[in-house]
Amino acid sequence: MSKKVAVIMGSDSDLETMKPCIARLRSFGIPTEVRIISAHRTPAAAEEFASQARENGFGAIIAAAGKAAHLAGVLAAYTTLPVVGVPIKTSMMGGLDSLLSMVQMPKGIPVACVAVDGADNAAILCAQMLALSDEELTHKLTRFKADMAAEVAAKDRKIQEEI
């Protein structure tokens, strides 16, 4: 069985953005735990979750947050597991504030970061990380990429017929 992936959100308002991530992880058969933990309002819970994540069977953590978006960095400070940040689009700067908060991590505390609202890519990236030691997951990812290519080829054929 594949290791679990944690999907941690700073707020319940992030859930709609993160639903594709959760669905994609589950489509690959990856056990997924979804939590709301705030870097600022519940920092002790963030420390506890991250510091125990490996022992609790997790292989990676996805952290979604907007505005100050410190959640991914706080979690990364307390674990050696890979942490993938999903910057959430905000009304003030369209998510640029969230993105910069995640990618500007200090030396020694890396956070991988996907595009603003890039929840689906966060799931795929974590699946690829877990697949390094999971042959069955590797096959699922290979099939996923082949299906994407076939979909593009079908769209190409359709447009060629229309033009």
C-alpha cells in the first residue's frame, strides 16, 4: 500500500480549490487525510502534525494557504517529508502574495510550489514522489500520462476535421 498524503488547508474556505487535489490523489489510490490547521491560529497543531507525519505513515504533505501563506513553510520546518505548497488565489493580489510567501523560503527549509490554485498538479507531483518506491503507482501515472496524450490527439483530430 502506498504511503498517505496529507492535504492541509489553512482555512475551510480553501476546500473548493483543493477538491480536485483530493480527487486526483484518490484516483491514484493514494490514501489521503484532509485537515484544517492554521500556521498562525493553531501553530502548535501544525508542529505536532508535521513532526509526527512520517511516523503516522505519510509520504508527503500538501499545504494550501492564501495571503501570508506560511502554512507550507511552517510544516516543512518540522518534518523531513516533502511539502508541496498550493498558493490560494486571493482578492487582494490574485494569489501573487500567496505564491511569493511559499516560494521565498529560507535556505534549508524547502517547499515545492505549484501554480496559484494548482491543486491538481500538487496531487500529481506527490504521486510522482511516492512512485519512486511504488511500482504500482508508477504504472498508474504512466497510464494517466498516456490518457492525457490520447485526449490531446483526439482534440487535434477533431479540430483538423473542422478546419
